[in-house]
Amino acid sequence: MTYRGWAEIAIVAVIIGLMIKPLGTYIFHVFEGEHTFLDPILGPVERFIFRFLSIDKDKEYKWTGYILRMIALDFAIIFFAYLIFRLQGHLPLNPAQAPGMRPDLAFNSAVSFGTNTNWQAYAGETQASNLSQMIVITTCMFTSVASGIVMAIAFMRGLSRRANPFLGNFYADFIRAILRILLPLALLFTLVLIPLGVPQTLKGPARVLTLEGEQQEIARGPVATLEAIKHIGNNGGGFFNANSAHPYENPSPVSNIILILLMLLVPASMIYVLGLYLQNRRQGWVIFAAIVLLFIIFAGLTMWFESRASPILEETGVDVTAGNMEGKETRYGVDDSALFGASTTSAATGSVNSSHDSYTPLGGMILIGCMMLNTVLGSSGAGLINILIYIIFTVFLAGLMVGRTPEFTGKKIESREVRLGVIALLIHPLCILGFTTLSLAIPSARNAILNSGPHGITEMAYAFTSATANNGSAFGGLAVSSAYFNVTTGVAMLIGRYAIFIPILAVAGSLAEKQILPESEGTFRTDTPLFAGLLIGIIIIIGALTFFPVLALGPLAEHFALFG
Amino acid sequence: MAGNEGKAEAGKLMDAALIKEAVINSFKKLNPMNLIRNPVMFVVEIGAVITTYFFIRYAINGVEGGQGSVAFAALISLWLWFTVLFANFAEAVAEGRGRAQAETLRRTRVETTAKLLQDNGEIKMVSAGELRKGQVVVAEAGDVIPGDGEVIEGIASVDESAITGESAPVIRAAGGDFSSVTGGTMVLSDQIKIKISANPGESFLDKMISLVEGAQRQKTPNEIALSILLVAFTIIFLVVVFILSPLGGYLEARPDVTSLVALLVCLIPTTIGGLLSAIGIAGINRLTQYNVLAMSGRAVEAAGDINTLLLDKTGTITFGNRFANEFSPFEGHNEDEVGEVAMLSSFGDGTPEGQSILTLGKKLGIEVTKPENCVVVEFTAETRMSGLDCADNSYRKGAADAIAKYAVAAGHVLPSHYEESVQFIASQGSTPLAVARDGDIIGLVELKDVVKPGISERFERLRAMGIKTMMITGDNPFTAKTIAGEAGVDDFVAEAKPEDKMGLIRNEQGQGKLVAMTGDGTNDAPALAIADVGLAMNSGTQAAKEAGNMVDLDSDPAKLIEVVEIGKQLLITRGSLTTFSIANDVSKYFAIIPALFMAYIPGLASLNIMRLYSHHSAILSAVIFNALIIIALVPLALKGVKYRPLGASAILRRNILIYGIGGLIAPFIGIKLIDMLLRLFHF
């Protein structure tokens, strides 16, 4: 890796650090109904929507009521998306005559967008009609993010409320997330991206005469809008099949950095929001520091591993001074690609600007590792929830070690919280390991792997890790278009989202009912560097213990075979 | 002294008889029905059964390909059984020690005979073991009290040294706060009737023993929470190991079952899983060493979480016995005169108050020699005064009203302002004693509350633990403030009635705090019952002892501090060993994963960073280390990780360093050493 690589990581970390305070404060004010500078414009709109939909924003629900409404709405959207994908052949706005999707593909696609995963099993240009693209995909890019964000908000309310089991009004929170957070941010950054060369037009493809005298059609469209919300909401589904490697999606190293910042922005700000809810900004900063440190380490490692091409490539006489350029765009080079890769897997976005399949074994291992940990920022909302699961366990161990019943921000962590937290903690690795192994054991599924040996294990593990972590990025090298993969990855996406949300919101409900204990000398403080260090240690050790065998047989085995 | 005996026993952690019994019990505990209560060790036992099966199969049919070998299967099976046995042994030792301690305490009460008062008024001699709750027994001077009970008639002095180690006799009388007697103590004077309050097997000692013994032991809340976490780790590692076969199969690498079971056992948290119940039992045992009997494990745990400590002033912060502070003469007499008479009347008085009068006199330079041929007038509960009758003069000191009566009876008039002077001393929180010569009251002695030496250091220690101390006293605010300042408590409530304690506790609990208190009176019982930790004094009433969840046999209220420390120590030991257990896993992966797959995927040999000798030696070393570490940590589990009141961050930093970082590094060294040893045998 180069000094430029280091500098880029530093720039990203510093800019994110500068942005989380204003954005985090804004988000907090939105959800706590406090005054914001956008009130004059959005206030009347919000009031109109609430009145139109008969939403009483002051009517709050306990955790069960809150999550039921969230799941009902999410599943209604998924079902609606499924219908449109199935029936698109008979619906308008289908100039390319895309037929209705097969049930398994429609299921996979609907779940993928409904769960903020944006795994694209279909070929965008030929298999989805304009109606599907506009209504389903664009809608989900807002709604799935909003439901993730409000889950985190509900959890934080649970942490901060004093013997009050109510977590808020889901519908009001959901509408506020879209109207007051996602729409303004999307609009703002659309305007930033356009001058950088990202097209924003409703015209059809451009027809040009090439140098060879051939006619060529160049696809274009409202790319900037999509590109903005795709990254702000950690969605990741591209306008073009080439995703963020396409020059219209990500024209230059500058746009590359901006897209990276957009991916990290909301997840990082949510950590600051946590500090505000806990009335302890220092707490927010400490967790932010721990998570950003993890991000810096992983981004740095990816760059470092990618700086050396495989010896096999070296032996062919190819110039490898630029590092492992296989599968990377020359406009970005190794460092920018690696940073983007680490960001998209950390923040559960899933957009790609390089082929992850072509990374060095260890570089690829870091990318898959970021998704396995699922806590290096993570997606908007869901990421913070995953971080909080780890915080609960860190607090539990630390509390025991100082000789007190563990407590976090004055709330006792007792067997009910541990039991529910354990479920949330186990779901993610069990889902990944289970589906990966199942698919390697079933011959027809195993044959979908295009590479033999350890790399095949990595490819299979990546697919299910990406689905379970609701990331959506594809490693490649795996023919995933079969009904088997459509169904299994779809199920993994559902498990990775709702099987974690439900127990974790139950934890929030349980914590909300508890008293907040006063702090004393004997209380172990969670807003110190010591806690940050312990949190990092626990995340890495639990992650490593869980996934080490898979990583040993996949990327590590491949690495030692290649590099010796 | 019972207390010292207990501590002496703690010094040598295990003696031969105890170990022998524990070894036998560790085999008995292999019963799966018993072991299933501990899911982690249950999984190890199943693993041991599986490897033993493969060992037998290999031994009969020969090894069926792969990397198995008969000797390897035999050794792995053996060490897996050891792992279970070692964990059982830890639990058995802890139980055995608890039983031994209880036996020591119980020994006093076995061969006692009781004088049972029958309905027809006759007395029948029965064995103490036959007594039932509600029966009435008679105890006279020289009798050992046959069981716990309440005095319903009479007053007597009782020697409780068998239980408390305190040699000074105590007064036990019907009604009031001093009506409770304990089995095993001895009546020194007078006769009392006692209503037995517990059936055999229901006494505090029996309750304590049931907390220690396996069958009835209930898991405490925190133990349950931790068990859930351990089960979660076990599930994760079951899945991780289970998928290794199909994953490896994709690469044509199929590790043998024996090795996979070995990996599983190494990964699941056997260290903490094996020691968890021993830690809990040892916590209760440690309390017993301090002569505190816990009635529930939950209370021991709660002790570690205490936020507020409610302390009675008298007896806890200050000596219950007050010390002479000043001689104040009435008109016509001087200080030395009062001092002299007070000292003379105290020559036969062995109580701390009496001795303190002599000490004060000497300090003031009053020279008095004990006159010859005098008769000591002992203090009795009826006269409430004591003194000395000599040939020429008689000297008395005693309660102000008792002396007043005595003076009037002797034909003297009370000094002017007598009532006012007595009231004034009382209003200062001190106790006035009147002093009379030949029936003439010449002055008063002010007996003052003295703060126990070292008590402020103890409160300092509590503050460092994050515990707020609150003193409760019936004194006026002025006196209360003086004592509170001297003792260094954080807060005080003056002019409090015993009934006010309930309100105070509820108030603190309402803020989410955990409250501990000590008490001995019947009017303390409701407060003891709602306090999170209610430490009842053994000298207190039966009602108080039943309401509390701990009983202090020494009746030393300041012992709450030790109780809190033991509670914290319990949690710290659990947390530290859990951290250690999980940190250990990293090295085990590096030992076993390359060993499993090196033969098929040569590149993975690079992960063998310990450079272990062979596939078999690597796996066996990890399994042996895993088993031995349980035995090695038994003493720590029994003694507990040392608690220092350093503040939470310092403790955490220290324990992370020792058990976290240490837990990462230690097994790398241990496994390597065992491997070097195995290499000598070319294993």
C-alpha cells in the first residue's frame, strides 16, 4: 500500500468524524420531535401525511407492538414487490418486454430489496421492467433503510428510558426517517454527484458513432439519484450491472471517496445518536472510536494484502508493481479499490467497484471477514444493533470481572437479556455456517462453484455471508441463478434481518422497563478507552473463534498454496 | 474460637480425607442424569463416550484408514474422561469443604439431652434430635441449650462462645430483643424456659448445608445468565466442529472423529464450565469461614451489588458498650471525689463500662487503691446497679433512676437539678450513670459512645467499592452528626425509630439501588425482610433471624463489609475464569486446525505456529492442557480471585491483563511444553 492509500483512509476517518456530530444531532432531533432547521418546509408535509394516514405520533407502543408493525409493513412491501416482479410482463412500463420472473427469482429479488440487502440475482437490464426498477427497487431503497434505522432508534429508546416500556410509534418514526432524513440527504448528494459526471436524465440510451464507425448504445438514466440513496442507505443495488465500477456510477477517484463517505455516513452517525440518547456523548465517541479503529485496521489490511499480486501472475512476466490489479479498474488502482471494498463490506452496502473474487486470498478474507463480524459500522440502523449486541456481551464479561451484576448505562443485564442477546448473537454465524456447509454438501449446489479447491469454499461462504449480513455484494465465481440459491440466499436474508431484530427489540423492551441505577465508584464505566479496547477484543475474538475454521479452509489455505 | 478454626481450615485447602471422599464423589458424579445440569461438561462426557467407542472399535477391528490410531484414540478417550472427572472433583471438593465446615459447627449440638417440659408439667429427658418446633424445654445453669428457640420465661446469662467465640456471657430474657437462644450454647446462671423454633433439619445450619450440596442447589440469577452464555458458546462450537467434516470433505480432507471430538472439547468453555458450581459453593463456604451463614445463594450474589449500607449506630459504628468520658460532680463535691467513688464501685465490675471508669480515673490521675475486706455488689437485672460494700462505706453506681430510688430509700434527698443534669447528658447521646456514697448521690459519670477503632478506614474501603454508608440512630441530630463525622459515614438519619428503616430501604430501592442492613430486634424484622441483603445477628430475636437472608454467628454488624467483598469476589472469579476460558481457545485453534488438515492441505502447516511435533501430539497436547488447567485452577476457584477495593476500572484492567491476555498466552506455552514432553516418547 502507498502513502496515498494511508492518506485516503485518514481522510475518510477524519471527515466521517467531523460529519457525525451535525448529522447525528439532526437525526436525534427528528426522532425526539425537537425543532430542526428543515421544520418550515417538512413540518407541514409531515403533519399532512400523519393526518392523511391517521397516525397519532404520540401514541407509543411496547416492543411487541412496535416490531409487529415493522414486520407487517416490511412483509407487505416484500409481498407487493413479489407480485410486481411476477406480473411485470403484463404490467405497463415494460419497453424491453421483460417477462414475469420465476417464483424463486421473484422471491429472492423481493426479499433482497425488502431487507436492504440488494443482492441482485436477476440481470438488471433484461429481467426487470422499468416499472419494477422504479416502483420496487427505488421504493425499497428508502423503506428498507428506514425500517432499519427506526429499529435502532427503538432500541436506543429502550436503553435510555427509565422504567417505561414504551418504545415509540413505528409509523411516525418510519415516515420521519424517510421524509426528514433519507430524502433530504439523497437530494443533497444527488446534487453533489451530478457535477462529478454522474448522469441524471430521463432520456433513453445515447446513440453514438464509435471510432470504428459502429453504432453504439450507451445506457443512461437518473443515475445520480439512485447512486446517492444506494450508498446513503447502504443499499448497493446498481443502476448498471457493473455497479460502482461503471464510469457513470463512479466516474473518478473523487467520486469514489465521496461514495465511500456516503456509505459510512449514516451508520457512523447512528453511533453518535446513541451517545445523545444515553445523555453521554462521550459514550458515543468511545464506541465510534472503537468501530472506526476496526474499520481503519481492516481497510489498511485490505490495501496491504492487495499491494502484492499473486506469484503466479508475477511468473507470467506481467508488470505487478501496481499490486494485484486483477479485476480492478485502472481509474482507481489498488488502494482506492481496496478502500471501497472494505467500506462496502463493512457498512453492509454491497456496491462494488472491483471484482472481489479476484482479490488476493487474504484481501478477500478481510472483505468476507468484515461481513462476518457485521459490526464494523454495519448498515444504517442494523449495524448499530449488531454493535449493541456485542456491547451487551462485553459489558456482561466486564461487569463480572469487576464484581458487579453487569449493567450498561445503569440498566442491569440479567438472564433475560443474555438469553435474547445470545439468540441474536448466534443467528448470524449459524445461518452463514449452516447454509455454506449445506450447499457444499449438496452435489447440485456444489457444482455451481466455478473454481475448485479452497477458493470454492470462499466463494460459497461469501455468498451466504453477504446474504445473511444483508450486504448484497457478490463475490462471483458462483452460478447463483438456480432455484436452490434463490431460495436459500433469500431465506438467509430474512433470517439475517428479522431473526436478529425480533430478539434484540425484545431486549430493548426488557431494558426499557428497568430502572436506571445511579453510578458509583464500583460501577464499571463504559465510556473509557479501556472499554473501547475490550469491545474491539471481544468482537475480534468471538468473530475469529466462530469463523476461523471456514477461513482456514478457504482463504488461508488458498493463501498458503499461492504464496507459500 | 470457631472463627479462627474456620480460617485455619481454609489455610490448608484440602486434607487427605476430604480428597479421598472427593475422588470417590467425582466418579459418582459421572452419572449423566446428574451431569446434564452442567451442559458444558455433559457435552464432554458424550464426547468421551464417542471416542471410547472408536477406541474399542479400533482395538477390535483395527484402524479403518484416515489418521486414527489405537493408542491415540485410547489416550484421547482417557484424557476426555479425566476432563469430566477433574470438573467433578472441583465440585466435590467444594461440597466436601462446605459439609466439613457445617459439621464443625454442628458438632456442638449432637449429643445434647434436653429437658422437655411436658403438658402435665413434668420434665422428661429426651435427645435434642427428637425436639420438634413448638415444644418447650427447660435449661438451667450448666445445661447446653438443645436447639434454636425463644426464651418464654425467665432470665439467664448464657455463654455463647461455642458459636460466637466471644467469651463474655450474654443476658437472655423473655420478651424484648434478647429472647433468642441458639442450640449449642450454655446457660451459666438462672433458669429459662425455651420454646423450640425449628424442627431438626430446618435450622440455619441445615439451610446452609442444602445450599452447598449438589442435589438441592439452586442456580443463582447471575449463574443462570452465565450458563446461558456458556451454552451459547457450546452450541456455536458444536456447529463449527460439526461442519468441519463436510467443509473438509469438499477439499477431500476428512479428519477422523476422535480428533474432531478432541477439538470440540478444547473449544467449548470447559474451564469455566467445569468450575462454575465449585465457585458458587466456595463463595458460600467463604462466608461460613467468617461465621456467616447464608440462607440463599442469591443473597451472596446480591451482596456484591450493594449500593447502600444501612448501619445502626450502636453496636456497629460505636461499641454497644459505652465508655466513661467525664466525671461531673454535684454541688458540694469535686471531680476527683466523684471519680474516686466511681472507681471504687467499679472494682468488682468486669464489664467494659466498669473497666472504662477505672481507665478514665487513672488517666485523670485519681489514685485509688482497692480497700481490703470489702464485698462486691454484683450488677443484676433487677437492681440495675453495682458497687462495693466495705466496713465503713458503701459505694454504688448505676442507672440514674435506680440510684435515685436507692438514695431516697436510704433517706437522702436528691441533689438539686438532678433530673436536668441526667437529661442533659442523655440529650448529648451519652448515657448518665449516677454515683452514690453511702446512699448520697455525689455526681454523675458520662458514658459516651465511642467510635470503634478502624471503622472509618472500613468505610473508606466501602466508599472505594462504590457503597454508600448510612448511619441510623435514635440520637438527636447533633450527636448523630458528631458520631457520623467521627466514623466517616456518608449520611445519617437521626431520631430514627426502628420502623423508619423500612421506609428508608424502600426509598433507596425505589431509586434502583440494592440495600444491605443488619439487625437484631424484632422491630428490625420487616426491614431485614425487604433489604436485598439482611444480615441478622445471631444474638438477635428469632423473628429477626428468620426475616434476614444471612445470619452472623459472631453478631458483628461490621462484618457486612466482608459479606460484600465475598459477593464481589464470587462474580469476579466467574468473570475472570470465563474470560480465561474463551481466550484459551485461540491457541487451541492454532494447535488443532493445522493438525487436522495438514496431511491434506500441506499449506496449512504454516498455521502450526507452535511447531508442534505431529498430528497426534498436537491434538493430544491441547486436550491434556485443557484437562490439566481445570485441576490447576481448582484452588483459585475455591479461594476466589482476590478482591481489592481499587475502583472498577483498575480491577478490570488488572483482570483483563491476567485472565484475558494471560489466557491468550498461557496455553501457547503450556501446549508447547506438553508437546515437547510427548515428543520424547516419539508420539
